[in-house]
Amino acid sequence: MRKLRLLQLLLLTALFTGLESPLSAQRHEVFRAEGLPYQNRHDAVVGGDFSHSNQYLRFAPEVESLEAEAIWMGQKSEIPYFWTDGLVMIHLEAVGQAYTLEANGHEVCRNEDGLSPAEFDLTPYIRQGLNHFRIGLRSGELEHTQQGLGLACERFAGSYLFTLQKRSIADYRIRLVPDSLRRFGVLELDIVARNAFNYEEEVNVAYDIYSPEGKLMDYTDHPIRIAGRSQDTVRLHPFIYHTNEQKWGNGKAPLYRVMLFTKRDGKMWEYMPIELGFSDMVYRDGTWYRFGEPYTLKSTPCNALADKKATESEMRRLLKAGFNTLCPSAPQPHWYYELADRLGLYVIDCAAISAPDKREDRTVGGTPANDPSLAEEFTLRVKRMYYRSRNHTSVIAFRLANPSGNGYALYKAYQWIKSVESERPVFYEDAQGEWNSD
């Protein structure tokens, strides 16, 4: 796995050669808060095990064929009947290079970004019974050798197929922050509920929140009627009292436990667990403020290591050495951010963009950052980074890219992220005083 992570980082500089239109990746791509709903509350824990769930299938394809420009890998999976009555998705964890995804002979997407996690809706192509999923690793980065094929098989750790019910939580956004007087906490919670049926349905969207000591702080049960084949958003902003006694950050990590769930006719349908801290980090006029007081970030580059245990050990070492902020060079495994949440470390996340060649050349054929034809691709990469980490307390800012010059493509990427993120700053060191960096 360590070899895999190193290979992924080396591939960053090769990701902008031979790009296809990003529309072929975006057509079926789903952007949402990641995670699977649990069927039982007692199983619902952050970072839990879905292997026993009948709504989950591991995606671990094996090599099927070798072609001049791709290694084709595949998996045949039995899809039960009840999956076909819902939505069928695939989650692909950092594959490592450009790929083409197929389901039952139909091309689902062509994706040039192999470092960011991505999810795709397979529902139009799924049938009950045996289904065949194939993924072609492109760009010729992997040699057709035993070592290369072995690395290819390792790439899909953390990838899976899953199903969601037609009435379900499609997405959510959550923060626990001070009120305007900094006396209490406010749970800023937006829940997007989905109704994939053809007719109007009523769904009860609910949550409860427990203190770090396990005390119930608040709960609600909110009914909502949703038109057929549409979504609606429930916005909840309750006060959570006594949060000033449990401040998160600066190496301290008291975490509140929030459970989202849906109900219909009094029956629980799904449970989605979340951990978050009571945090207040504001960037203003070049200075960070933590709970209203000036605060100094001591940052260091840090990417995930071979596994969760090794990464936690490294994070603890950095914390002990006096660092309080981690700066990865691309989106990381989901557990990387969970570890930062649990250790009280801040994270400045970064999109999987790294094209340092010709970074000073703004002419046509120079830096890719100023190529209008790549604007959608750059924005897609920023979007994937944002949806991976936006709900984590540890993430206090975003970086558009690694040093890659500047220009139109990064202007558009900056405009997109600022359209959805009004609180946290967005940085880019190669902006060099231009407007697309805070």
C-alpha cells in the first residue's frame, strides 16, 4: 500500500496529458456527503464496517485483459432484486490514474482524475442477477508486468458497490459553530431528502445529537412532502447549549455525535452517523482567529501513509512536534480526515491538480491553468475534493491546486468553490496577488 500511495503522488504531474471532455465523467457522477446508511442504530458508528450489510458489495476487480493503452479489470456481482427497486451506485476510491468505467457493456464514464474519490449512478444499466462491471486503467502508466498488475489490483481498496432507497438522505451539510454572541453553539444542518418515485411522498427527516460524554443535547423529527423524482432541503439551526465547555481544536478533540435518520409510517429507514467538534476558525485580513482570538497555524505537508494505523502514528508525531495544521497534496482517504477530527488537527485540503511545467507561460500551449478547454476538468477536481472533506471539523480551508501557474481554468474553479463555500477561505499560492486566492 505504501508503494501505491507513492505511485499516486508521482502520477500527479502526468494527469493533464490527453484529456477527454469532462462531460463524459460528469454525466453519471454523483456529488454528495460520502457514506452508506446503516440498517441498525447499534451498528451505526463513524468508520464502521459495512461488510455485513446487504446494501453493500465490495468492488475488487481482477485483471481480465491487456490492451495497448489499457489494463481492463472486471468483477461479476450478483445484484439482488431489492437493489433494482432503488438506486445503485459505485464508489471508486483513488484509482491512481485515468480510467474508463463500464457496466454491463455500457460506458458509464471516462475519468481523467485518478486521485480523487468519485461516485457514479449505475441505476440505468443494472439488472437483477449477474452484472458485469469493468474498469480500464488508461494512459499507459502501468506496465504489463506482474508487478504492474499487482499494483493495479491493490488500487481498489476502499471501493464498493452500494444501493440507496428511493426515499433517502441524498446529501447533508453540517457544522457546529458559535452563535453571534459566542455564548452557545448552533448546529447548522442542511439535509437534502430524495424521492426517486414518480409520485409525491412524505418522509420524516430526523436527527439527534449527543455530547462528548454521551448526554442527549437535542433531537427533532421533521416531516417533509417531496414531489416525485425530486429532492428538497430541510434547514435546521438549533441552539446547542453548554458547548463552550467543549471547544475543539489546538490538539483537543471533544466530539459530539450526531445521528441522521429517516422515518416513514413510524419505521426507521436508515441511520447516518457523524462526529463533529464545536469549532470556530475565522480567517480575516491575513490573520486566523480561533474563538475570536488571534491564532497561529504551524503547518506541514502530510499525506496518508500505508494504512490508517501508520498515518495515525505520524499525525501524533507531528502534533507532539508542535504542528497543528496538515497540508495534503491531493484528496486523502476518508479515514485521514476522521483521524484529524479525533486528534484536534486542522487540515487545509487540496485538489488533485499539479501541472508545474510551464507554470509561468500564459500563452496558448503554456500552463494548463490558462487553457479554457480544461476549465471544466479543473473545476471537477476541486468539486471532488470539496465533497470529500467539507463536513469534517478539521478542514478549515481549501487549496485550489499544487503550484501549477494561474489562469482561466483556475479562475473558474475558484468561482465554483466560492459559490458553495462562504465561510472557509480558499488559497492558491501561484495566484501571486490575483483575485482567485483569499
